Amino acid sequence: MRILITGGAGFIGSALTRRLIQHADHEVLVFDKLTYAGVLSSLEPVSTSNRYGFVQADVCDAEAVSAALEAFQPDVVAHLAAESHVDRSIDGPGAFIQTNLVGTFTMLQQALGYWRGLSEARRHAFRFHHISTDEVFGSLGEDGFFTETTAYDPRSPYSASKAGSDHLVRAWGHTYGLPVLVTNCSNNYGPYHFPEKLIPLIIIRALKGEPLPVYGDGSNVRDWLYVDDHARALQAVFERGEPGQTYNVGGDAERKNLDVVRTICGLLDQRRPRPDGRPYAEQITFVTDRPGHDHRYAIDASKLKRELGWAPSVTFEEGIARTVDWYLDNAGWWQDILDKRYATQRLGVA
Ligand code: NAD
Ligand code: TDX
């Protein structure tokens, strides 16, 4: 199959691209604007493959989208390009409205024109797969899980923009017959995760001897999924999922933020003890909470498991150990990112 992946230079898009090239025989065209979050070196492992191509362009640019579709002739569009960081959406929501809403609208319009021009057999086989988040469902109390039928209740500019994009995708499916798929996934983690997100931020700041910022009292809960398991789920959905359907993806790994941070500190204590021999947990600092901070997310992924036979292959304990090891072994990847303008402003590390 030929897969056009928007946002393929990001954390999840690059994991999906690496998977489809290294563990399958698909052809991939990455379509990515290379915003601050786009990291080309995450695609280095596949960059010499003759089944990989790259276009630097904006999903809001209708002509560029149309040209890529016509030239590459994809069987699947996997739409991951988005502004993804909740804190940034609070500080500056405009880019989230533009990329997540206008960008998704542009992708849908161009995909629809392309799809209508395909032969009947290819039109039947085509999929527009929209990759979304569990944050569209809002915040849970201590009990319960999000299912595919949970009512939408987004509460941050980021999740509201993703919720709107999900609605657009379903509308293009219902109204125009475009064969769409939507997946809503919980928090991903793993190698090549951009250093502004909780897990890499804690690893890197710990190693640099910086305070480890925990928002509020650290009791907020996230359901963590190893990124390669998400990539496997996405592949299963676009290869075998039923058009028009939504599938929730989750890791069955709910953890309080403070426990995640303590786990990372414990792993670093074993692998790279502090020069003074003291525990990394001493660096934990409770800081002002995120405005509107959702308390708990938890996904019920039983539909995906039942219908497509997917399940997470990595426990949180295995995945977080692998992740810490990867950041220890690949300091060049993240130091390169920190050396660019962005890092010193937001992460407060040199
Ligand atoms: P990311 O921020 O790491 O990567 C986003 C990528 O999109 C970057 O390569 C960036 O350059 C590109 N991009 C941004 N704006 C663009 C534009 N206008 N045109 C073209 N490219 C653009 O994000 P991620 O964590 O890999 O998330 C990917 C997708 O998965 C997003 O849609 C996100 O909402 C969704 N998602 C993420 C998670 C998570 O835990 N990270 C969980 C569930 C769903
Ligand atoms: O410094 C921090 N301290 C802290 O306590 C940061 C950056 C975060 N946190 C908390 C906030 C969250 O409860 O940790 C949790 C995880 O935060 P993020 O890594 O910013 O992720 P989150 O806000 O949960 O959103 C992520 O998962 C869902 C992705 O960024 C989204 O794109 C995805 O949709």
C-alpha cells in the first residue's frame, strides 16, 4: 500500500513511518511542515529506503496537499499533523485552530477531490484515517473509562480543536461518503518523544540536575501507551478497520503523574547514579497547576481488541525502562533539539 502520513516527522508519525518501512513493505510519503515539533532526525533510520519520501509543506496549503496526493497516489491518508502540546494551546491557541481545524478541513477537501477521481476499485479501498486523542472526552473522576460512544466534552484549546477535527472527519464520511476512520488514543510515550512532554522532560531535567516540575499535587492520572504499540494499532485500523468506524486505543496502564516521575527517578538512580549519590527524587518540585488540568483519562480499548485482535505488547514497566535507556543512549538526539532556540525558553535548560 502507499500511505501518505501527515505529521510524519513528529513523535507518533515517525514511529508509524519507521514501522511501515522496517516491519512491513508499505511505501510512505511523509508530508510535514517541520514546525518546532518536527524532527527530521527521527526519520533517519528509514531515510535511505526507496519506499520512503518526504515533502515539506503545510496541511493548510490546499495546492501542496493536492499536488502530493496526485503525485503519490496514496491508498491511505494517515492524518497525524497537529499542534499537540496542551500547555502551548493555553498560551497561544491560534496555531491549534489553524492546523488542527483548518488543516483537517483542507486535508478532507483535497482528499475528497482526489478520491472522487480514483477508479471504482481504488475508491472502494481508499481510507482517510484521522488520528485523535482521548482528551476529546474530557476528564474522568476516580472511576469509569472512555468508550467510542462517550459524549465529547473537550476542556482545553487543544482538545477542543481536536474534537472539532474529529467532527469534521465524520461529517465528510456521512455527507460525502469519504471512507473515514477515526482513532482516539491515550498518552503515548517512548523513544523520539519531544522534550517538552512530561516523560522526556523529566528524564532530561533529572540528568541536568534541574528541578523536576510536577503540576499541582501530582495526582492527575494518564493512561500510558508505548508508541510502537500505537503504531501497530494504527496499522491494524487502516489495513483492516471498517470505514466509518471509530476505535479507541489505550495502554491499560493508568498511572498518577507523581508515580511516573518517581519511577523515572528510580530507574535513573540504578542506571546513571547522581554524582553526589543522592536520589534523583530529591529534584521533584511541585509547581502551579495547569489551568483547567483534566484529572484523569482512561481508555476502554475492548472494541479494537475484539474486532481487530490488537493488544498492547509492552507493559508500562518494560516501556518506561526502555524509554529511559533510549534517552541515556541517544543524548545527541535530544541535545540537538535543546540547542535550537525553543528549548531554553520553555524547558529552562541549557
Ligand atoms: P508531535 O507534536 O510530536 O508532531 C506533530 C507533527 O506535525 C510535527 O512533525 C509537525 O512538524 C507536524 N505539523 C504541525 N503542524 C503542521 C502543519 N500545519 N502542516 C504539516 N505538518 C504539521 O505530535 P504527536 O505527539 O506525534 O501527535 C501526532 C498526532 O497524534 C496528533 O494529531 C495528536 O493530536 C495525536 N495524539 C497524540 C497523543 C500523544 O500522546 N502524543 C495521543 C493521542 C493522539
Ligand atoms: O512539566 C510537566 N509537569 C507535569 O506535571 C508537564 C509538561 C506535564 N505535567 C503533567 C500534565 C499532565 O497531567 O503530566 C501529564 C502529562 O502531560 P503532557 O506530557 O503535557 O501530556 P498531556 O497533557 O496529557 O497530553 C498528551 O497526551 C494526549 C499529548 O501531549 C497530547 O497530544 C495527547 O493528545
